[in-house]
Amino acid sequence: MTFYLRTSMSNMPSLRRFAEANSTTLGQECPACGQPFEKAQPVTLIPLGPGRDPEERARARQGAFFPAVAMQVHWACATGEDDPPASPDEPPQATQS
Ligand SMILES: [Zn+2]
């Protein structure tokens, strides 16, 4: 099931950009778009929350740092920014201004 929550980029948590999915998740489906994670496709982790751990839930309620359960999605799926070209030989997409 996919949930949608009205938001804007100014409300997004700051996301860390990773150059590509780690080797265990390469080829798996991105939960946002349903396409597989491929090599050289940047990804990010979307924090979901403290999960079931009571101590981490308490930390979350107190506003302290805690290790959040997170979901991996394509960087483009999280930010709307286009992926870089698939190969260095491929020219960047032309854009109209
Ligand atoms: Zn995606």
C-alpha cells in the first residue's frame, strides 16, 4: 500500500545522498517507483521512525537522536532531482528554458 502525505520540499528532512544502492539491495524494487535499484543510481534513506523498540521510541519522544528504521528509495524519487546520465559517454539531457 502506498500512502501520500501532502508536503513541500521545505518540510523534508535533510537527506543524505549515496552514490548507489549497496550490493545487497541492487536489483531490488524501489518502494516509491517500483523500478529496480541499478548501479550508479543515487539513493537515499527515508527515516520512518523508531520502530518497535521502547527505548528508541522514548528517545524519539524526547527529541533525542535515535537509530530510525529507514526505507531506501532512489534519490530522484525522494527529491525530484533527475538521475545523472547512466554512463559517462551519455550526454546530459537537453533542457528547454
Ligand atoms: Zn524509485
